[in-house]
Amino acid sequence: MLRANKIILLTLFTSLLLCCKPYNSDEANHKFIQGKWMLVDAERNLFDTINVDYNKQITYLIFNGNKCSQQMVDLNETSEYTFTISDFELNLHTDSVLNNTLHINLLTADSLILSKGENSLWKYKKIVE
């Protein structure tokens, strides 16, 4: 009886290891981030080279596949990037060169919070069109 229990447990354990895909946060975050996000609160300029008050501008981040667009509607400006996500870091690339890295503090079906350092924080809400 004890031997049969060991065989059953071994079979279940082996099945569990072979059948279940381990959780991949990068893959899950890549899926969650897809879509259009509207900036609702900002505590600092997104890029040091651009002096824009994002709290006074309508700003969107649009993720589609591995592409990201930042649209500043009031300024009629759009910046295009490719992106990767690795260990809760959003890496924005321009012409295959790393342009900026932002930390993903929170990513849910309707909320995105990004940060860079201690004093930079951007809060986005998902826009359903």
C-alpha cells in the first residue's frame, strides 16, 4: 500500500512539472500593457530633454505588439518607440538604441504606474475605445 502511494505521488509530481508552464511576469506584463493609456497624474517630466507639464497636457501611451507611441494631443506631438519588458522594467528603444528605462510599479487591467528614480511617478488609466 505504501509503495502504491509513492508511485501515485511520483506520477502526480511528474505530471505537475511537465504539464504546467511556470509564471512568466515579463510575458504577462507584455499582454497587460497592450492598448491605450491616458496619463492622469504626473510628478515629474517624463524625459529630461523635454520640458512639458504633463499634468496640463492630454498625453497617451499606446502599446501595440512591441511598439509604443507617446501622443501629446495638445502639442500635436507623437514619439515612436519599440519596447521590451524585463523584470518589471519598461525599456523604450529608438532605432534599436535604448532611450529610456522606466520601472513598472503597478500594472493591472485598468491602471499603470511607471516611475524613474524616487521623484518621478506617472499614473495612467486604460482607455477602452
